[in-house]
Amino acid sequence: MNGEQERTVAYALEGIKVLDFAWVGVGPITTKYLADNGAEVIRVESAAKLDVLRLGPPWKDGQPGINRSQFYASYNTSKKGITLNLGKPKARELVRRLVPWADIVVESFTPKAMRGWELDYEHLREIKPDLIMLSTCLQGQTGPNALYPGFGQLMAALSGFYHISGYEDGSVCPPYGAYTDFIAPRFSAAALLAALDYRRRTGKGQYIDMAQYEAALSNLAPALIDYFATGRVLGPKGNASERYAPHGAYRCEDEEGNEQWIALAVANDAEWRAMLEVLGAKAPDDRFATHLGRLENRQALDAFVSRSVRGWRVMDLVAKLQAAGVASYRVQNCVDLHQDENLQAFDFWHWLEHKEMGPSPYEGLQHRLSRTPGELRSAAPILGQHNEEVLGGMLGLSAAEIEQLQKENVVF
């Protein structure tokens, strides 16, 4: 830097400013990645139409409340929060005054919302030409179904995950939760970083249309390629694998009245022999003599493994199988995860002081940068927590002006 010593940067995205209109899962998770790595994120919400996660459990002490949901809180660390009723022209004018401050704008409404408010990319870049804007909704900004609303559970069905989940008896057994909500943010965050790098090199902003549909299909690539190549349509197979046998979860000895299960994946004959030696078991017949034979006789194989592990304490068996080179882990529940020694060694769990909930647990970062480690810098904001700081401090509104806007239901 022209011979001057480079200033130490605490966070990788320090200095980046984000105006966040997203709600529910994909958008807030995306901006959380940025916020926890140093970006200044202002979350814009409405009390007229609450983010549905504010209404979802778990709640602090089991008491429902719009500021008591840890579901919402987990996706919104390190952010500031303001409340604006974007249906009001004065609220939209306040947004336009905030846009010059922002490097990035993120929204996750159906396409008609931001266009109807004239807060879409074409209008906002007139205010700030080098703006980067990300729109992420279920089926993107164009196409015959672009205006269809919905949530990640529906997208998991539309993109094929419901069809391949479950067992071969024909019943539909969806993956847990809004499955695609945990795929799309990875692509959204990467696209935003690429756009920031492009702007750094060229001075030009750009618009990112992130269709959650397209992002989700990337996790079905093997099945899609197989269909193109062979015409086969992948269906539900339970825990069966085309490469590993045995492969699945098997019940061990119960402990303190609780079921204990072990997950196994055996890749070849050497691992099979190692597993049998640990179990002190002998294969009942020649069907299991080869890897191909085990793949072709999965049902009988699963029954044999189930009988063989049933009398073992799960952690004793995991230790012995791992030592023998067999991939195996205990099936853990949420209590187990909070007591997991490896996560404790990572210092994964964090307690942050929430304005209404008090000390609350949060999951840690997914990665560790050696030079610029991220940090959960603050708990999620309560509704409108930073109205005075942003509207008064940044936009220069007086207390009387903010009070009048509250009376007009522009600010909540």
C-alpha cells in the first residue's frame, strides 16, 4: 500500500455494508455469513407482516413472543434491525436514503414486491450505480412460475427430494425441515463474494438472480446425470447405498432407557473383514463373501448386522471400529451435540446476550479463517432494536420526526 504498513483488518468482510430485506431462511442465512465475518448488516423488517420465524419455536422458557424465538435468532446474529412498513411511501423514501450507504442489497420476496415498490435493481442502481443486489426466491425472477410463493419444504418437493427420500414401500418421507433453505445460502454467499471481487476489479456492480430451485438441483446432480445417461429415475431406497454395504443405522444396546444407534458405511472387503473381527461375528453364508454379494443382498445383510451390534454399547463399538478403520459414528441427538467433546474443543457453542431473552445459545461458525476469523458479534436484534441508531444517527431524523413516523405506521 504505497510503502505504508497495511492496517490490520479484524474481519474478512470488514467495511462491507449490507441492506437486508430478506426474511425466513435463505436470505437471512446468506447475510448472516456476511455479518459474522465483519460486514455491517442492517436487517429491515415489518411489524405489519412479521417474519414467520419470529413466530416459530423454540421460544425462550417456552413462552411465545415475537422477540423470543431462537429459530429466528440463530439466523440473524451480528446484525442490526430496523422496522419499516414498505407499503408506505415514506418508508420507501427512507430506504432510498439508505441505499447510498450500502454495498449490497439482499431481498427474498416474490418478484412483484420490490418492483411494485420501485425498489428493484433497475431503480436502486440509479441511486447507486455500483450497487450489488441479490434477489433470491423459489423459482427466480423470470419464467412462468416466478410469482409462485412458498417455503423450503415446498421447494424440496418441487426439486425432487421428496421423491427420493424414505423407503421403498411407496410412502413419502420428506427430508427434515425446509431442506433447500440450507442449500441455496451457500450459493448466494459465494455469488455475492464473486460480485464484490468483480466490483473491486472493475468498479461495476451487478444484479444476482438466485433461484432456489436451480441451486437445489445441484445436490441432485448424480441422479440427474444418471437419468440423462440411462433413463433411470431414482426412487426412495431408505439407507441403501450403491457403493457401501452394509450402510445404514443399526440399534445398539439401550442406555438409561434411551435407544442408541450406530451409523456404518463399509466400502470394501478389507473393511468388512475388520468389522466382523471387531464384532466377533461370522458371516452366516456365502452371500456376503464379496462386496457385490453384500450389495445384492442388502436386506439380509442389514438383518445380520442388526443382530450383531444389538448387544454392544454404542461408544465402545464406535471406538473399536474406528480403530479398525471402519467408518462408524454414533447417531446423536440434540442433547448429545451440546455435550459433544469435539464441538466443545472447537468452542462451537456461544452464549450471547439477547435484549429480551438474556443469555442465549448460538451455533458457532462453519469455518475458521486463520488471519481474519469471524465472530458472532452480537445476538439477533429484537424487532426495531436499532431504529433510533439508523434513522436518527445515520439518516439524521429527529426524535420528533421518528415519533411522527411511528404514529403514521411508517416505523414500528
